[in-house]
Amino acid sequence: MSTKTKHACSSCRSMKRKCDGQHPCSNCVKTDQDCLYNKPSRKRRRSITAPAEQARDDLQADPAVPRTGGLAEINSGALLAKGLGLSTSSSSAEKPRLCSWNLSLRDSTIGCYAEAPLTQVLSIPRMQQLAAVYFAEVHPVYHFLDHAMVERAILSMSPDQPLFDPAHHVLLGIAALACLFSDQPNDLESRIVQYARAALEHSTTLQLPTVDHIVGWLLRVIYLRLTGSPNATWIASCTVMHMIETARLHLEPSNAGPLSAADSSYSPQLRKRIYYIAQLFNTWISYDYGRCRIIPRGASCSLPAEDWTADNIAIWRLTDSLDPDRHLDSTELENLLLQASELTLSHPALELKRCNIALCIYRRLRVSGRVVSSKALSQVLYLADMGIDKATEMARRHSPWWHIVNVPFQIICVLLAIDTRASLERIGKTLSTLRLIARIYGTSAINETFVTAHSLIRIHMRRKKEDYELLNRVEEDIRAWEGDPSALQPSPPTAFVSQPVDMSNDVMGESWDIDYLLSSSLFTPWG
């Protein structure tokens, strides 16, 4: 009988997992977390003169209080990739970077900019053209803008308006994203991005940002998620959430107070969509990057009722349910996985987002230490198949969404972690998809992703080969025994001293009924 561990580490206490009491424990080794133990405190008489200090001590000692120190990375795919690399102590894949973050289609270096009117960079016809691209490519996935409002802002462009006009934040963000999704000169996109950066930096100095400023920052977050580094994207997403709290956009519109003249054109439903899309980005960037997300204090804004389908709302609720600080048992996680598999989504990017949610749920199941049911594994493999097909489709359309590189790489990691014949059969097709994406885009980021995926597969192959060699040695021993008949002769029975058996109290009678023994309950008292 195993003895109960007297002390558990902080991570196991937070996740309510069984801890083996070692340092580091097996769970922390598997999840690559810092294994920390709280020092046992001496029992002392409770002081009645310092209740605040005692309450603080009780809070720190309470294992039910969530701790975010080692749990922020639990949803990150990089943690699984690192675990796969560390499983054979390979130095080449020991610390994989977030190589599948995006396609890195643009240079992130900061250039110079001039504080000139927007009309010096974009004419009204060109801006209308770029807006049409935005509403055809980006808006169907993240619809938080009103087409009529944007058209009015374009028609009001004039040389007299300064660069820092609030409406220009929105137009510059739209133009930058439209350049990514269309064949525009690189120098035009570069100038637009520089102007947008200047305008956004100016907005952070304002005492009270407008909704236009917040939308401009949200568009900047989307652009950085497509082109920038994880850290820059995460910081920008946090900035959006802080500006939202300042502008009270996280409150129910009826409780947010009177609106300024600049914000009155945004309807309550539009304000709700802006808030929830901003929070969706901050949440997933935090999950993928392994950082903390921003939750405005006292948020009361309800989910949008217009232009959001039931599946859009379901994506948001699934995302929120995967908070690293929230303990979910295997039954709850598999229920979330079932909900994700039943969604009906209209855009390939949303289909890949659904696949990313499923991969995240599987990583949570794996970290929980529970056996993943065959039904859950089948759902993960089904969504992985769908994800590969959608990524291939979008890559051939030269779509720059980050999902097309991030999802296939994470699928390879999950397939290797599942390690069944059904999962390993899918690795060839998934790696071929990554190779296709590398050939289409040819950036250093996607090439690095492909090389890293190949390295993880080689590590897995090497481990399989070592397992095969172990079994092959056993087979050689069996063959040696077959060649030596004496090795297979049964050993003589061991002599023992028989003891007298008293059969007078035999409850079964004079004969033993084997059928009765096999059919009866061995745990029911006789009598």
C-alpha cells in the first residue's frame, strides 16, 4: 500500500494533482514548471492584535488560492514542444522558440516617420480600395467595425486634418492590414505602419482615449499578431485592455456613463464587440505566449446580442473556460472538447481557431495526468485532420493568417505526444503541409518551424528505435533458449512441510465448488 505524501509542491496544490513529494516532482518535470515547496510553518498562538497579518499568512498558506507563477504557460504549445525535445535530452530541441508564432512576412524594425497629414500617404480612392480589402478578408473573421462609419471617415479625409486625428488611427490600422492581404507596394505598407505607430504612441499620452484610439490599437494588435514578435504583440494587447478600462468600455453601456461626442457614433452593440474581440486577442496571445492576461476589474459588459452567432459566442466561452488559474478535471475538459467539435463555423480561419482550441484542451488533459479517453483522442484527431486541410487551403490562397503555420506545427507536437498508430499515420501529411507552406512563403520563420518539426520527429524516431532494440534483445534471448532444451525444463517442486488442515469448520461442505467460488463475491462476509 502506497503511503500518502506529507507535502505537495505549490504547482500540484494549485492544480489539485497528486504529488510524489520529490524535488522536482514528476508532474513538474513533465510540465517543465518550477517545483517549489512551501516551508512548513511552526504552530504558534494566534495573535488578536494583528488580524490583517494573520489573514495574509492564511491566504499565502491556503492551497485553494490560485497561483499564477507556474501555471501561465499551461496552455502554451511551446511547453509541449519543449517537453517532446527534452524527453531524450536532446540539446538541439531543448529550448525551442515560438518558431510557429506567425509567418514573419514583414521586418519589425522601426523606421522614421513624419508627422504629416494622412492624405500625403493615402488618397481617398486608395483608402477606399484598401478598406474594401479589409472588409473582404479580415472583417468576416473579427467583425468589430461598421462599414458605413469607416466610409464616412474616409470621405472626411482632408489635408487640414492632423495625423493624430482619432479617426486616422482606425483608417491607418485598416490600411496596414489590407496591405498584408493584397498585393501592395512594400514601401506603401511601411509608411502606413510608421504613421500608425506614431499616432498610436501619441494616444497613450492622452488623459482619456476615445473608442477610435482603442480600435486603432486593436487593429495594431491584429497586425502584430500577423507580423510581429510574441512580446511586442502581447504588450500591445495589454495596452488595449488598459485603454478599455480607462474608457470604461468593459462596463455595460447603460452603466458606463455619458459618451463623448467622438464616441457617440459607436452603438452599444458595437462597443461590446470591440471589447470582447480585444479580450479574445489578449487571452489567446497570453495563452500562446505563456503570459498573464488582463481582466479589467468590475467588468460587467454582456456578450453582444447582434452579429454574433451562437458559435462565435461558444468560441469566446471555450476560450474563457481555459483560464490557466481555473482547475478543470478530465470530465470537464473532455466536455469542452466535445463542444468545440460540434461548432459550425463559416470561415477557414475560425475553423483553425477551433482546431487550436482542441489542441489546447488536449495539452491540458495531458498535463492533468489522467488517461485520455479514446473518444477524446478521436475528436482531437478529427479536428487535426480538418485543421490540416484548412491550413493547406489557406496557404494555396496565399492567406497570411498566422493559424496556417501555428496550427500544423502544434498538430505535429500533439500527434507525437499521443503516440498511437492512428496519430503517427497523420504525421507525414502534416509535415508535407508545413513543407508546402515553407515553399509558398519562404520566410526564415516558417523554415525554422519546418526544421524544428523535423527535429522533433527525428527525436521520436530515435526513441522508437531504442525501444525496438530493447525488444530485439529479448527476442534474441528467446531464440537462445529455444536452442538450449535444458533451459526450458521445468524446475522440480520445492519441498515444504505440510501442515494439518482442520476441515471440521468447512463452510463449503465436503467438496469445493469452483463455479461457486468464481461466481460469488469475494468481498461479501460469509455467515
